[in-house]
Amino acid sequence: MSVSRPAAVIVLAAGEGTRMKSRYPKVLHELCGRSMLGHVLDAAAELEPERTTVVVGHGREQVRDHLATVAPQVHTAVQAQQNGTGHAVRMAVEALREAGISLSGTVVLTYGDTPLLRGATLRELVAEHEAAGNAATVLSARVPDPSGYGRIVREDSGAVAAIVEHADADAGQRQIDEINSGMYAFDAAALTDVVHHLSTDNAKGEEYITDAVAILRDRGHRVGAFVAADWVEIQGVNDRAQLAEAWQYLNARLLRALMREGVTVVDPASTWVDVGVRVGPDTVLEPQTRLRGRTAVGAEARIGPGVTLRDTTVGDEATVVHAVTEQAQVASGASVGPYAYLRPGAVVAADAKIGTFVEVKNSTVGEGTKVPHLTYVGDADLGRGVNIGASSVFVNYDGVNKNRSQVGDHARTGSDNMFIAPVRVGEGAYTGAGAVIREDVPPGALGVSDGHRQRNIEGWVPRRRPGTAAAEAAQRAQEAEDGSSAADGRDAGGDQQ
């Protein structure tokens, strides 16, 4: 649907939200990986407005700090005293005027506590507003139970005759199921004028934007209403119970979108995703799976049960079971879990295995490498085809500094090993069970210790494990070293004739 670019979107976000019983402003509470205000701004951004102004009040510094992170292009206006919705809109209009901005066109008004609102609905509202040539168009909805809401009373032509609050409605008007959401599209000139004529002659002594409808009609302007396709979109969140309900609804919406793209969700009731998550086709999300932040999962992967991935990349055909990962990378065909923990900086290469009760932090695990059981890999680089024995620890911290360790391609380390960083285990090398490795182990050697003294038995792998991938890796490393030594000799002795 093609609509003109609105002159502005105004988002009201100044309220305290006392029913949330929180030290944080209501609009900063999160669901599906984004603040309520963030969801509204994301919907508004689909209109590509010339400017967006958020009216702040309670906790304004916290809200401004949040906006600087998630929407730095957004401007703010301050409502120091919460004197009603009309007063808040006037603060926004005046802030724009003081900034030298003269509004012309359409202005959209919405609220920072309506996280289920979709950009498509706002586009349809603007399209209806402009096509009808209205001075104002109310975003309305037909709800199962309209009790407590202002009713939309229409003329025979379909124009809005009035918005009647529930307490003031007669028996016939209370049968109307179309309600006012409090969100509008306004003609900018009409809005700029009408906000300076709102009365405080009411029980609370506040300025209400709903009064603009009556004022505009009294001046002969047409006011219309556009009915949202899904009444849930217009619901505001006022307490923790409503926040949980909105979270469930938005999560279900996101899961439906994934399933329509070819993702299998075994148990939607126990599967939770954030708005930034991407999942490829034919991937299966098992029960009790949570995909958080900017997690991206490839095609034909299997995630879960009992998995939490945060800001993690998982490749095609990978498997993650009963695991927690954060800011990690799992390549195609790799497997993680059960009961594994990938911490920030963990990179698991293609076809590698991270097994039961294994923790990996700020480390690379090479292609086809296996870390099967009960092991901590911290600040280490493991090459291709490595096998790490059970109950091993890469001891990366000396009490002051953290150091890295390396394990070369196709090395085999024994069970219950301690690798005291910085240390290197060479290509194709072995280490004995229970060894404490404090010194480098050369390629193809066997490193053993009695817990205090380390001894390297050089050439052990070629002699005792001939023909294996480890022996071949050790030979390649030796040939590379010999070639490097020969080159160094030529450089030292001058040109050879």
C-alpha cells in the first residue's frame, strides 16, 4: 500500500506507569528482546516519517539514554508535569516549533506502551486518513468486551459523530463494540491549531486529546475512524500481568511467521523467540527452546530441547541440545550438548563436537575436533581433528593475567589433563592421562607428567601410532619446520649458486 510520508510521528511516553511497580519507566520494560517503546518505534519507522518525536517525562533521562542506543535519530520533547494526553501532544508540537520545524501533511499519534501495534496497521490508518481527506482519523477496533472504553459513534455516512466515554454512554451506545484506541492520524495544520484550544474543564483538570475530535467537528471538519484488523494491537500494557499477556501474544505472532517460512516448532507454548531472531527452513525447534537477541540459525538444524541461544550463529544441519550459548558461533554440521555452555567468543567449526558438561570461552574449536566430556576450554585455539580427553581444563588464568594455549591439528590429549597457559601442544602430539602440561609438547611427541615434572617423549606418535592422522600431521609439521630451517640457513649464508 502506497501512502505519503508523514510529517511526523508523535509517541507519548511520559507516564510513570505506577501499576508496573517498578523503578524503571513503564515503556522501557521488555518483551521479545525489545522494549515496549522500541516496538512502537519499529512500527512507526515503517511509515518512514520525516521526524519522530517521543514525549518523555517520568524517568526522562533513562528513556533518553535508551533512545540514544536503539533510535538515535529520534527527537524528544519534555512533559515535565503529566497534565493529560492533549498537553503531551502540545509539548511535542511546541518543541517542533521551537526547533524551527513547520509541520505540513499528516501527523500520527501513538503511545509507547502499545508493543503489539504493527507498522502495517499504521500505514492503513494513514492511507484511510488521506483518502478520506479527514482532519483527524481515529484508530479504532471492535472488541469482544468494550466495557470501560470510549465508544465510536458514527454518522450514517461513516464519519465519526462523537467519542462517548463509557460512563457517559446511554444504553444504546453501550451496545457499540467499536472503541477508541487513543491513536490518531491528524492533518498537521488542524492539530497544530487544536492543541491550543483543549480545555481543562473536567474532573482531573487535564487536557485530553480526545476533545480534539469534538472541536474539529464543531468547526466543520470531517473526522473519520479506521478499524484495526486485530483488536489486540491497540491494547496498552499497564501492569506486569498485561506485559506477560502481550509477550505471549507477540511470541505467538513471531512463531507463526517462522512456521510459515518452513520452520518446525514442536511446542509453541514452550518456545520463545525475540524479534531479531532468524531461522532457516526445515530447522526443528524442540520444546523449551529460547532464541534471544540477534540469534541466527541455518537450515535443517535441530535446536533443543532445553536450549537457550543468545546472539549466537548456528549453521546448517547443526545440532544443539540442552545447552546455553551466548555470543557464540556454531558452524554447519557441528553438535553441541547435552549440558554444554558456550560463552562469548566461542567458535565451533564445522562438524566439531562439544559434548556433555563442556564449557568453552573465547576459544576456537577446529573442524572435526571433539571435546566430548567434562572439560573447560578457555582462551585456547584447538586445531582440526583434535580429540580432548575427558575432565580436562585449559588453565588460562594465573591470578593476574589470562593467557592462551594452542593445540595443533590431530593432537590427542589424555583424560584429566591440565594445560597451564601459555602452552602449545604440537600437531599430532599426544598427552598422557593425568598429565599437567606446563611446557610445549613438540609435534608427534608424547607429553607425560607425574603432576609436578613434565617429560616429552619425542617421536612417540610416529613410532607407536604409525599411519594415523596424528602421525601424518606430525610429519607435515616436521617437514614444514625442516623447510623453514633450510630457508633460514640460506638466508643466513647468502645466495646459493
